[in-house]
Amino acid sequence: MTTSEKFNDKRSLLYRCYQQQPAALTAEIDPSQLGLHDFSVKLRYGFRGPQAHAVLSAAQITVPSAANSLCTTPSGELVLRLSNSEYWLLHPKASGQQTLLESQSTEQCYSLFCQDSHAWLVLTGPNIARIMAKLCAVDLREIVFPHGAIAQTSVARVNAVIAHHCFGESAVFSILSDSASASYLWDAIQDAMQEFKD
Amino acid sequence: MNNLPRLKEPMGSLIERDQPVTFTFEGQSIMGLAGDSIASALLANNQWLISRSFKYHRPRGPLTMAGQDANTLVQLGGEPNVLADNQVIGAQMQVSGQNYSGSLESDRDALLGHFSRFMPVGFYYRSFFKPMGAWEKWEGFIRKKAGLGVLDLEAKPEYYDKEYLFYDLMVVGAGPAGLSAALKAADAGAQVLLVEEQRLLGGALSYHRFDIQGQQATSTLSSLVDKVQAQQNIKVMLSATCNAWFTDNYLPVIQAKRLFKVRVKECIVASGAFEQHVVFRNNDLPGIMMCSAASRLMKHYAVKPGQRAVVLTGNDTGYLTALDLTEQGVQVEAVVDMRESSVVSELQAAMSDAGIEVLLGSTVYEALATKGNKHVSAVDVRKISAPGEVASQARVIDCDLVCMSAGFMPAYQLLCQAGGQLSYSDDTAQFALSNLPAHLHLAGSVNGVHQLAQVIKDGQRAAALALHNLSLSDEVIEAVTCQSNHNYHWPIFSHPKGKDFVDFDEDLQAADIVNATRLGYRDIQLVKRFSTVGMGPSQGRHSALPTARLVAKATKRTVTQTGITTARPPFVPEKLALSAGRSFNPVRFTSMHHRHIALGAQMIAAGNWRRPAYYGSVEQREQTIQSEALQVRNKVGLIDVSTLGGIEVRGPDAAQFINRIYTFAFLKQPVGKTRYAVLTSEQGVVIDDGVACRIGENHFYVTATTTGVDQVYRQMLKWNAQWRLNIDIANVTSAFSAVNLAGPDARKVLQKLDSDVDLSIEAFPYLAYREARIEGIPARLLRVGFVGELGYEIHVPASCGEALWDLLMAAGQEFDIKPFGVESQRLLRLEKGHVIVGQDTDSMSHPGELSLNWAVSRKKPFFVGSRSVDIVMAQTQTRKLVGFTLDASIEQPKEGHLVISGGDVAGNVTSCEYSSSVGKCIGLAFAAIGDSQPGSSISIRVDSGALVEASVVSLPFFDPDNQRQEL
């Protein structure tokens, strides 16, 4: 019988998409180069509710001052504020050890299920805004969508959260989208990237 | 083909003289030069006949050399209706003419032209509908003759896509006005998109002669282009067409195989003006073209357009064209100026110096043709005696080229799409555009400004307006005035023998337009629809103005009163592939999807999900479904139910909320229990169902149907926006993967796995809810019985779904576990009489019709739709969903088949399958209330048209005491 340890490293719904592209999920990605990376197994939490802000503050987590913006903690975690009372914490360096049932809600601060409900893709390289312009109607040029900005919109007709942030020295887009549509979206973005690969 | 020598440089700005390109036209090899259009390469080979006209199959050659007319539509391989004057040649291209019977040179259908008087405007409306049945006889013939080009039905789709672009300012047209506007805006800091339909910057500067010396255009073009190319804030798109204007400057731009959806804050339309033709007999012969077309041929392609030319003009442009022609070795026999006077002395002197005769107050009344109307051979020139009338005395001038310019019509299409109003001065024959929306500006000749210096200034003026709106400048530039008048007031000279074409696309002659008005079509829009004028590929660029003039005269009104036909998108014909583009059709896969594929599942769509229908070959479909169902009844089966909707409701008011949303009572639902949940609309109609699990005092997990969950979620959000209950609602459908492990051996399979839940019937009874870890995977377990067997719905984080599937399949091996698909599940639940909302219900189905009264609480004061449910259920019911059986030997009804009662439609079949467990065909159907009792029979009309009699029976069909699910 398979032991439970095997499932500590949960599977991304996307893992088959990059079987032919082994570089996609390596830890040493170069964010200055064109690439689409699957961070779906990386740890993330979501909280929503009237007390969410207080709970995070009590945990010494600084949150953005306005909705649809993000900030980065000293340890490199991303804190996304998606509404006045909804926050997502993304850990680019940590794999998900916690499951949705383990991130328990507290009174008036309800855990969300973004670890499993959403895939986490990271689009890197110099043409990320142009690539997204083939998939999304929102103007994501840096001049109007600077670092720290978040857009909750439709990408290739799938709901998505797009977060503009730095990864090392480079600006990247984190795209959080319906996990069940993740392989579809992966293909759609790869297709949009194609003309920039040559 | 006779490849003629090209003109010397600087002629030929678009061609590469040292790069020959060979293609075929009508099967013959043609050699052009890289950069040539099909049309320019053909003319360079003295091939003037390019295609045939739509109605009379008249020979046609280039008219504008700018893709503005339908004369040069050709077949390019499998693609019809390619503009030969726009399409750049490529090696091995196979080009042919269109719309001929026999050969392009010898078209049998050209005889139609001789019968044109029997085919007046609108003749087909009036000729083929009587006597009764005549149309059926004519239709095949007319359809065969109609249409241009040949579609390649074997064509494979090519890759087209779309992209959004965002700029501060878009400038449409890169002529002198557009270039200067773009430069001024960019210099002030605006991000500018400059869109040009042609392949090079400059617009008229690239081909038109603006002064007698011929220096002004070259130096201005060089200066402006150098600056634009050096300006980092300008993005130039060449060979790109802005094909429409939509509200708030939403501008579709087509370039190659991509549709750009451009969003800009400000837009300047500097689209220029279309040169207009003169209406005279045989004005469509090859060799007769616009002055600008001749100039383009020489300047862009270094092609000498003829040997002996006559220039027919109503403005100074013709004189400048004559100078260009002369400089390139064309013998200009005469400049025929329709104006009586007003020619500036410098031009007169230039004509004199060049030895060109000028005939003032004259026109070409008729063009004479070579044999077969293949080319112009001479023109009949007469003095103009009155507007549209000529003297009887004729002078015939031999020529092989006629260049004409009756004036210029603003390229108003985008602006009128934006709501702009086009007005016409009957005194000056000039147009003006007004009433433009905010943030849309115009500049240059489209604004009625033609003199080069003024055009450039007008571009800067428009840029200043845009910059002001962008808060980048406060500069104000005064309106630019232009004294130049380019339009001759009546360039229409009808001929008693006709062929004086107003609309080249549709072969419409002057008399056709006049006759339309005599038939009562006085309104310009009605004339358009009756005559089809302006409805061809060129969309009235050349026909709109003469049509308006003719209608005005015929109805004794002014052009201002008649107006111009409406311009609608698209500006140029647009391939459907561009609109379709790269389509986005999201699909959702469960975490177990690849396991299903590996097991040979036939996948079907369920909303945007993909689900296994059954596991096996298509040929074995029926047997497979029966086998899978029996497997569940007799042993154990596993189905992926991840697509079920999942909604979390948490908070102090969670129970209150669920109690208000669903029909059943939930306030006292114990923690650890599940309860069937029916959702009705405000109209009392059942719109979804699911299971509500009470996880905690303030925590519910509710399932919903695969395709209904989004609606349920929206409804919940909407209602709580009003109720303001203290809860949080989260759609967690994608967060969970789920399976239903069902069958008599289900418990044994689950017990094989390491888990921390007591699976005994006492500890985990039917309808209970438990949380557990199964081999370390956190799971929610529901004991529910949709298929009517001992079963466990196991919901786990989506990232663990595939692992759970593997575990259960491995654990079930010794029990001969088999996966089963949606089709088998549908059969199994039908055996239990369980309805599927959406399949067994319709937009009128209330709980009473579905025998769901037991799921409606009458004790609570309110639930969504309760008032309506009370009302509709209190009314006399007319139908009811019943179960029926049929002997398997009888033709099986299908879903949708009608239930007939007393000759009327009483209802329809909603589900029907053969059940191996029951040994009969079983089904659900809406039946008349009088036929709804068990023991009754209902008549169902099946595919063959026969009425089959089915027995109404009690539900469920199988395991009537529901003992199996409670094992």
C-alpha cells in the first residue's frame, strides 16, 4: 500500500504540461528570460472576513493599504490584498505543506482554498505585458500597471488574478487562476508566448 | 508576357529592382519585382485585363492602385477576392481573374452586356417571382452566376489571432497630416500609434505632385519620415487598416493575420480623401484610371502607365499628373478640364512649356475601346454645354491611357461610424464633417484641407487638441483654412447608350440610379437597397457622391437634402478568420482526467468540464454502460464527481442563510449530517439541487450541479447582498476533487485504506458526514446514495485527487473495482427515480410536479421562491413527472419525445434507458395529471411516428425500499 508520505508533495494539476519542458519548474529560474513557470505546488493561503486584517497583523504580517495591490515581506512572501477584507499570502520559495483543511478559519476570518482552487503561474521575461495583451483586455503595461498592482480580470476567458511584482531584479506577473482550467490556460499562454521565443 | 522596362529611379519606391519574382497569372508565367503588387507586376507585363465585372462581365483593370475598388479582385490560389493592387507578389503564386465563363480573355458571359437594357436595376426583384414557382427554376442559375471567385472547400484553417494595444493617441493615416500630428503629439510626450493602410509612410507625399517643380513632396516626405522614425514615442504600423470606430475610441486594426483591438484616449483620423471618377460612357475600360493611380504606378512601382494619355480633370490635380506623365515619357495628348476657367497661370504656363494642349470646359463623353473592350483606344471629347450635357460636336483623341479626377471625397467612413455628420455644400461641392464625439479629431484632406502646408498645420492643430485632453499641453492652434477647391460640381455625363458607370462594383449606370428614383425610391437609403449601389466591396467610396448627385437632381433636391448613404463597419472587407481569430474556449479538467484517458474513457462535455461518459470503445457503448451499471449494483464502482459544485458557507448566520436559500429546513440540521437541498427560483421553479453538509455549527458545505453551481453561487451572493447576514460564501468547486465509491463492496474497499474514520454502519450511517485522513489525504466523506447503493462521496483537495483515485483503484483491485462514467451514473440514478435538474425539469417545473413536496418545509416562514411555490402548487396541476416502463421489444422512446393525451401534447419524455437490473426500458416523463397514477398508461410518440403505450409505475424502479444504500 502506498504510504501517506508520498502525498506530502501534492501534485500540480499542470505537471503533465511541462513534462517536455523540464526547465519550467526548476528552482533556479531566470526571471529575466521569457518563461512560464508553474508555482502551483508553492505554499499559499487566503483569508477573508472582517477580522482578516487583524489576524494577519497579529501574525506580524504587513498588508497593503489598498485593495488590488500587493506588498512583499522581508522573507520574500507576497501579500495580496484582493478586496477590503480578502488577503492572499503567496510563498514563492516554500512548497505547500499545508492543505486547505488545515488552514482553519477563525471567527470572522475565513480561510480560503487558493492552494487548491487556483493554479499559480509566473510569467517572466521582457515582453510579459505584450504577451498578456494577446489574452487579456486590461492594459498591463508597466506605465499603468506598476509593480505592486493587481488586476482581477479575465485571461483567455478564464477568471484570473494578475499580480505584478518583482522576482529578483526582474518584473514578473503572477497569474492565479482556476486550477481546473490550468492546463488550458497554460497552453493559451504558451501559444501567446510563441512569437517572442524566436 | 511582354515585360516592359521600368521607369528609372527615383520612381519605384516600393520595388527591389534586383530581385525578380515569378508567379503565374491565368496559367502564364509573369515576372515582377520584389515589392510589386500583383496589379503592378501585371501592368509591367502589359497585362491590363485583370478581372471581369460582376454583372456584365466587362473587362476591368486597375482604377485606384490603392485597394479602394473592386476592379482588381482576383483569385489567389484557394482564396477569392484578393485585391491585386494591394497584394504583394510572391514566388510561385498562382493568380487568376474572377467572374468569367471560358477564359478571362474570352468570356462567354460578356454577352450579358448586350442585354443590359433587359436587366435594369432591381430586375431580379421583379422578374423571377412569378408565375408561382418561377423562382425555384431561376434560383440555381442565378446563384451560379452570382458571387465572385471560388472557395476552396478543402482549405485548412490558418492561424489568426488578436492582440490588445493601448496608447494615448492613435493617428489613422500616415500622410502629411497624420505624420505631423503624430510627431507633434509624440514630441509632447504622448505615446502614439500611427496606423497606415499602405506599405510606406507618407500617404499622398509618396506619389502625389504638390507643386509644379515636383520638389515639395520629396523634401517634405523625407523630413517627416526621418523625424517619425527617430521618435521613440511613435509606434508605426504599416499595411494596417483601422477597420471601424467603436465607442470610446475602441479601434480594430487589421494587420496581416492579426486583429489588434486598440484602446486609445485620443484618436486623430487623418484618413485622406478618395479621388472621384468622372461618369461617362465606357469609363470602366482598362486603361482608364484615377490620376492618383497613374501617379502610384509610376512613383511606387516604376511602371509607365501608357504611351499616349488624356487627362480628364475638374481640378488642378490633373495638371500636375500630366506633368508627372510627361516627365516619365508619356505623351499627354490633352488635358481635358471640365472647368471653364480658374486655372492658375503657372499651371497654364507649365502645360504650354510641356507642349500639352488644354481643353477647357470640356469632358470625355465616351471612351472608345479596342476589340472586346479590352483597353481604351481613344476618347470622344466634347464641350460641356450645361451641367451634365455636352455639345454635339465631337473630337476623337487617340490614347491608351485616361487619367481622371473629378474631385475628392473625404474618407469619412470611420468618422460617420462615430456619429459624425457629413454635410455638403451645393455651392462649392465641398464636404465638411461635424458633430464628432469628444476625443476624436480629424486632420488633413478628410477635413477639407488640401494645400500641403495647410495640411501639415492641420495635423498639428489636431494634435494640440489631443494633447490638451491628455493634459500634456495647453497650446491652442487656430482652425486651418484652405482655399483650394478640388471638386467639380457635376462630373456626370450620361450617355443614351449607357455604360456610364456610377458604381463599378455592381455595374450600375447613371440611368439605373435615376430609374430607381422613378420607381419611387426617393430616399438615398432606399435607392441603395433597391439598386445595391454602394453595397459592393468598395462600399461606395466612388459611387456615394455621384449617386447622391443623381438622386438629388432626379428628385429636385440638393445633395445636402438627399444626404449620403450610411457608412457602417467594417471599412474594408474583413476575413471571418480575423473576427474568429484565435478563439478561447476554456475547458476544465478534473485532477483525475488523465487517469480516465489512460483507462480508455470516452470524454464528453459537461458545461466546460470534460467528464468520462463510459470506459470503452464507441462501438461497445451500450454494452459498456450496462456492464458498468451492473458492476456498481453487484460489486463496486468508482466515478469521478469532481465537477459537482461546492460552496462553503461560514459564519454565525450560516444555518439561517442555508435555511432561507433552500426549500428544506436546515436550522436544526445536526452537525455531521447531510441533507438534500432544493433551490427554487423566485418564480417557484426548481433550478438546482445538491446536498448540504453541516460541518460545524456555523459551517456548511453545499454541493450543487455541475452546470448550476455558478448560478447558485451568484444567487447566494445576490441574496446576501440584501439580507446582510453575517456569513462568508466561497465557491470552492475547483478546490475539491471528489469521487463516489459505490456498490455493495464500497465499504470493504475503503476499509483497505489507512484512515482515521470508523466506517461501520453504526458509526457512519447513511446520510452522515465525516472528516478523515485517508492515507494522509485530508478528506470530507458523505454517505449519500445518488445511484442507490452503499456509497461514499469522498471530497479531497484537488491537488490530491489523482492520488486518491490511484489509492482507491489499487485498494479495490481484489474486489474487481471498475470505473464508471456519467452515462452509467445516469442509468443508475434513473433506476432509483432520482431527477437531474435541467434534464428532468424545465423552466416551469415546481416541486409539486417533481414529487419533491417532501423536500419543501412548510414550517419555516420563508425560503427563496416560497411564495411562488405556494401559489403554483395551490393551483390545479396539469402535469406530473412520472416513471414509466416499457417492454424492451418496443421501440425505445428518447428524451424529448412527446407524451400524447387525448390528441394533445401532455408532456415529454425527460429520461429513458434500458435497465438490465429492471429488465425493461425505464424512463421519466411529464404526463397529464389524470395519467400520473401508477397503473395508468401514457402514449409516447417515438421516432417512427408510432404511439407506444408505456405503463406508469411507482418510483423507484429498483430497490423500492431503498435498502441497498443504507447497508
